[in-house]
Amino acid sequence: MTEHKVLFVEWCAKDALDGTQQMDPMTELAYRRVLDMIYATNDDLLDDDKVLQYSTKTGPKWKAIKKALIEVHKKIYVENGKIRNVVCTKKLEKSRANIEQKSVAGKLSAEARKALKDNETGSTAVGTDVATAEPTGVPTNQEPNNQLKESPLPPSGEKVSRGTKPKPRPIADDSGFAEFWAAYPSDEGETAARAQFLNQIMFKGADPAQMTRAAKAYARKCAENKIEPKFVTHAKKWLHEQYYLDAALNVPEPKAISTEDMADWQRAIAAEIGAAATVAWFRDALWSAPVLTMPGKFAMDRVKTDYFTALQRALGADIQLVYTPAKPTQETAA
């Protein structure tokens, strides 16, 4: 039998057991071995009864078993002199496609790493002030042993002493990573984040502008919820898990908030805590000195915890916080 490159395929034990439930032991043995040989030959199993009666371990019973597998159990068929199985063919095609995809991805990744390494390391050439020997006047095809070549200078043109590592050249970045990194709310793991950013573009077809917009939205969420830096997801994981596709992060950037449409008491609060926080927490609040009515207990508790001191400065020391109870639904009323 011709040797073939073995491919790894998915195998579901339950499907195999269910599919052979109606077979007698000898037929099941032959069928299992036929499937293995189809996989092992990469869908190139010859329909040779003389060979198969030995490889299936069924001997002279093979021809009858093959007929039953084709006509009764509908498990195999013969095409162009090869024994085939529909499921095996599909799984092998999928396996070959995965191998080809990984091969292409590996080549692209290697090229990307090489380009990044070339940019980071720069030139390693160093200069030296060692003088060359005096010419002897004797023609020769070899350089004298005591004559040393002067090493080329680094790209900057300045001389460095032997053994000194030159400064790496700046990396030319036109991928959009700089904008993404400036927007992301964590500065941990820049190198790993850059590599993952490029991977998302090359292998996932990601849009750099979308990743940057989502990073800005994520930064706003972190700020609004007062998430400490140590709890912010590292950019490498955030990109790898494709959190930038989250619908909640793909919203237009909020417009600048104006205080022109605010009431006087709201502008007083905005002067203390900012217009954005004022709109977020006091847009639906009602002011009737010295009582501030919040739209719900949650809002009242949050304001009392985070903004009460600022409220006292803005509206007066005797301010009182209350909330409007939620209206009962039909179910709770019943």
C-alpha cells in the first residue's frame, strides 16, 4: 500500500457507536478498519479485494461484507477504483484546508515578526579607530595579517566604541497602533499588544479605526465606572478575544456636553463635578430647595456615596436627598 501523509481528523465516538449498532461484529470490524485506512491513505484507499481481505482481517468473507456495507448499510461506495465514505471525505477536506490555512498564516506571521525584528534591532555595525598598516609595496592577493578593516559606522554616522550596542531605530508605524495605544486605558504590555494588533489586521481582517474607536469607548466605560488600572483588561487579551466587536463599544463618540440647556442648580453642580457627570446623574433629578429628588433609590445611593460633598458645596449644607419610588407594574399590583 502506498504511504501517505497522515492527517489528523475529528472523531466522535458516539456517532461511531450509533452508526454501527445494526452491524454484526465481523462487519463492524471490517467497517472500522476501512474508515481508518481511508483516513490513513488520505482518501486514496484502492478497491482491491485481495488486499482488503487481509487488511480488514475478514479473509474470504470480505466480498460479502463489502456488498453489505454498500447496499444494506449504505456506509461506503466505490468511485474511480477507490473505496470512499462521505463523512471521511468531508473531514479530510476540512483537515487539509486547516493545514493550508495554518501554513499560510505561519508564513505571514514569520514575515511580520522578521520585519518587526529588523525595525527594532536596526544596524549592529560598530566603528573602530584602528589604523591600517603601512603599505609594503609588495603586490599580493591577500591582505597582511596585521591589517584590519575599519568597520562601517552605524546609520546615525556617529562612532561608538567596540561592544557598545547602538540605539535601535524608531519603528515606522503606519498601522494605526499609535492611535489605538494612546486611546487604550492601560499601558501594560505594549509590545505584546502591538503584535496582537497587527495579527488582528492581517489574519482577522480587523479595521484599525474600529479597534481604536472601541478602545476609546472602553476607556470611557472604565472612567465612568471608576475601574482601577490593575483591573483593566490587558490590551493583548482584549484584542485577542476581539472585544472591539462588542456592540456596546461600537457607538459614536459622545458630543461635547454643553451647560447652556441646564438649570441654574444643574450648572452649579456641573461646576463642581463636571458636565458629563451632571448629565449622567442629575439630568432627571428635581430640585426644590433644600430637597433634591432622585429618579430611583439606586441613583440616590450612588449620588450620596460619590457626590454628596460636592452637592453640599454647590447647593448648600442643608440639602436633603430623597427618591421617587418606581411605579408598580400590573403584575406587582395584582
